[in-house]
Amino acid sequence: MVTLQGISAGLGVAFIVAWTRRIDRRVLLSALLAILTLGNLVTALSPSYPLILATRLVLGFASGVFWAIGVGMAMRIVPERHASRAAAVVMSGISIATVAGIPLGTILENLTDWRTTFLLWSGLSLFVFAAVAVAVPSLPSTNAVSVREVFTLPVTNVGLRLVLCTVVLFVLGHFGAYTFVRPFLEQSTAATPLFITAVLMVFGAAGAAGNFLAGHTVRKNLRGSFVVGCAGLVVSLLLLLMIGDRPAGAIGALVLWGLSFGVVQLAQVTMTLQAAPETFEAAMSLNTMAYNTSIALGALFGGLFADHLGVTSVVWFGVGLTAASLALHLATARTRPPTGQ
């Protein structure tokens, strides 16, 4: 169910963003939140599993469009000098929700049941819908393009193509390894469920801190921010392999991993903006497509490694892919064309 929603979030986003290019972005965001509210309500009340799957598929499309337009909206409703900081706030929210959502959902399910949990999510979505309707100003679409133009961007824009390749590599590596953090810790440290939950929450907090840190650094040195962040991913995964068999070592490695991932997250969004400033929304839809599809593929490849070579091999898989992303960025830095070309 989760995989289906992730794949739909990736594959449908570029089409939906292009097809809705004449719609005010506040209206579109409100519609997405209404779909999220109804989708969680239907899931909670659904009498059959096929209906739940169909509902999660629709919610996947909605969440993918939010990824594509949310950062751009945040950057537009603040003064230009605060755009990076606004993007950092959005990415921090995504980082915290990604890590804290599953443990929080598990706690709620244990206290109630899974249907009540989805009812609570539906109510929360309704609250956010109301907040957006009241607080977010009208944001007419400014740089969305047709579907054909969206898919020609990586062909004509070398810089964007390189950014997308870089994103695919580090997302494959990061999520391939992250998906198997729990079994790795259970195997290497005999960690308890409480310890693992606490460590993952710390990872999420570190990711949010990394986002806010990058909100200051990407404006001063974008390339350096990505290089340091991506190198941090490689080092943290290596540390997890070397000292992750001890609780303190595992915590240290995951804190560095979270910080580094937070920096890379914001840096890659800013790199996308730099590569395609005139068509940022369309470029972000391609970024979202690459990102979410790579999440699903990373988990798939990680599972294959874990099944055939053991959980430790998945961490090595992460090391290899994140190192490849860093190497590609360094190798193409001097040859990367000017912005938008």
C-alpha cells in the first residue's frame, strides 16, 4: 500500500502539475488538502481492501503534486531574501513528518485502532485545509508549462539533467539504506523497539536542523553545501558500519546522517531552482517524479540486497550510491552550463 502510494506520487506528478497550470496555486493546494481529508476518511470507513488501495493511489497523486508546488509556494509568499529559509521550513516539515509519522501513527493505533488513526489524520488534514484557505494569499501560476514542455526540459537543459541524475543517485542510496535501519540496528546492537523509535526521532530532528542550517549556507555557497552534505551521507553510513554495533556509535552515525540529509535535501531543491528558474514548478515536478520513484526503487533494491547478501550489504549499497552522487556532482561542476541552459 505504501509502495503504491509512493509510485503514484512520482509517476503522476508531472502530468498533473502541467494539466493544472492555469489554476491558482492556493486553490490547487486547497483541493489537494480536500482530497487528503476525504481520502483518509474513506480509508477509515472503507469496507474493503481494494477500495483502500484505490484511495491510497489517489492520495499518492495528491501528495506528489504538493511536493512539486509546495516549496515554490513557500518561496513566493516571503521576500526574496528569505526564499531559502522558507524552503527550509517546508523541507523540515517533510523531514519531520517522514520520520515521526510512522512512530506517531503506531502509537495512536496501539491506543485506539487503525481506523481511528485515519480519522484523526482526516481531521488534521481538514484543519490544515482551513488554515490554508484563511492564511495563504492568492498565487496565480507563473511558470508552469505544458506536458510536452515539461518532458523536454531535461533534454534541452543540461544543468537540470545533471541535477536530476544527482538526485536519483543519492535518493536511491539514502532510502535504500534507511529502509533497513531497523533490521540493521536489531542485528548489530540487539536494539529494542523503544531505542529504535527514539533514534529515528532523533534522526528526524537532525534532518530538520540540517534543513535550517542549509537555509543559511545555500545562499552563500550552494555547491559547497551539497558537497559537504553528500559527503556527510557517505561518512555517516561508513560510521554506521564501523561503530554502529554500539548504541552510542549508532546514535552518532544517525545524527550525522540526519544532518547531512537535511542539508542535501534543501541544496538539491535550490540546485533545481538554479538550473531552471523560469520553469521551476515544471522542473520540481520532474524532481518529484525522480525523487519518489527512486524512493520506491531504493527500497526494492535494498530488499534484494538484504535477501541475498544480508542487511549490512544494504548499507554498503547506500555508501556506493551516495558516493556516486557526490562524484557526479564534483565531476560535472566545472562543465555545468550557466543557469537555465
